[in-house]
Amino acid sequence: MHRMTDDDRAPAPPSPLVGLLELEPHVEGGWFRETWRTTGTAAPDGYPGPRTYATGIYFLLHPGERSRWHRVRSDELWLWHRGGPLRLSLGGEGDTPSEPWDLVLGPSVESGEQPQLLVPAGTWQAAEPAGDEPVLVTCVVAPGFHYDDFTLEAAAHRK
């Protein structure tokens, strides 16, 4: 299956949601704003130091934008809010993403979409709109997100 690359179509102009939700560009692609971070912390096994219990962000992708291959040391729960469906590709837990399998986050449960999806800790993931509308989701990470626990794949483009 062909994977969309940044060359396949130019990104659409940002939707009004970027300003309304005070979103900023995300290093992996798309737009985000952290909306929640617990005040409590713990030192989970396998982490280099204490982490908040959980964090949450708004995350927005426009048609033509994608969340590049990355992985997070913690579980990540994706929750669909509005717009079109989102293709969430998972690529295993190896040193680099393996042959991806796709899941679809969206409102049409009757068509096989899911309103929430879990990416297990350490799993490579990438995302892109599966339609022609911007997609707004929330991502909840537990234990909480920390950039020390984030790996962005070195390759800028994948098919």
C-alpha cells in the first residue's frame, strides 16, 4: 500500500482551530498544545527518572500533514474529537518501524472506525488524515509525556 509522503500534496492552510485552541507546531508534524499534566509524580520501572502520572494534549492534523514515525516510552491513548477520520499506523517495537498496520480513528463505528485507540508503550506510530478534513484528537500519555521518552525516526519520509 502506498504511504502518503510530504510530496504527495501540499499542506492545507491552517484551520481556525490553530488560533482558537492556541496550538503550536509539533516537532513530529501537525499542531498541539498540552492541556493537562498531573501534579503527582512517580518513578516507574524502566524510566530514567520521575514522571507525572499522565499528560494530555490537543493534536491537530490538516490534509497533507502527517505525524512522522515516532515512539513514546509510555502508553498513548488517542481520542477522536472532530473532523475526518485519522489513519494511525503502527510499526512494531523494533529499532526502526517494521511493516505498518493501519487503524482508523474516527466517528463512523459502523464503518470500522474507532473513537479511541491505544498505542502500547514503545510502539512506533505515525498518523495522517484519512480524508480531506482537518482532524482534532486528544492524546493522553501515561506515565506522563517527557521528551527524554520520545524518539523521532531519523528518516524524514517513508512509503
